[in-house]
Amino acid sequence: MPRHLKYTEAGVARHKAMDRDALYHGTRYAELILKTGVLFYSDPGQPKVSFTRSPEVAAYFALLERDDDEGRGSVFIFDRQSLERRYKVEANPEVDWHTKTLFHDEAEEEIWANVIDIGNHLIGLVSGPTGCRSHKHKTLNREYRARIEARLRLLERQMTFRR
């Protein structure tokens, strides 16, 4: 029987936003994002960073385990107005249809670029407990970190070239 999951992280994230115009981003890579200060767009995939107006949706994505993640789900809370001053934030009106009559709206908003200097826009962060990870899991996470750090070096070179 289907049941509604309660996401503790969602309630805490909503509370931390304190009625501000917030966007949320659920992730399994919070340490790396904080270390680099960058939310990289998907690669492979569409070159966008996805946010949501719903902390529950962000918590859902934060809880989706991946083979190369850090072992914990986290929800970043961003000031939407601050992001809009630096980036074009676009609402995605598409919904996910489960059946002909049942759909789910992720309340998604997108930025079609890497989001740099996230600390300038960050309201808060909520993290869940760390789970147990296998040796293979840790190895895949190290490989993922190396790919992200290579992307960071490339981004830094591009920004230096533009100056």
C-alpha cells in the first residue's frame, strides 16, 4: 500500500528558510559542493542546475542514493532573489505524469549555467545522517570528486581567460 513519506530534512529546511523566497536543491554531494563553492550543471545531461520551490521535493532527491555519493542526503536552501540578481532563473512548468489523471509537480526552477560562489546565495543547509558505505562506494566517490575537481580547474581557467 502506498504511503506518504515524511522527510525530516524538508521540515527543517522550510523552517530555516524563515518565510523567505527560497529555492531548494537536494543532493548527495554537499561536502564537495561546499568545498568547491560551485553547483555544476549536469554532465552528461542538460546543462542546467535544477532547484525546487518545495523542500519536500528537494528532500526526495537528497534521499536518492547513488553509487558514488558521499553517503548522506542534504538540502541546500538558497535565496531566490539573490540568485536572480546573478542568473536567469526559469520556472519549468512541466509535470511528471504517473497516470492519465495523476501527476506530480516538482515546482522546478532552473539555471542554465554553473552556479558559482554559492555562499553568496546560501541561506542554510540541512543534512541527514551519514550512512554506511562500502569500499566500492568510497572508490566511486573519489573518482567522482576527481572529475568535479577537474571541472572546477577548467571553470577557473575560463573565468581567468574572461578577465
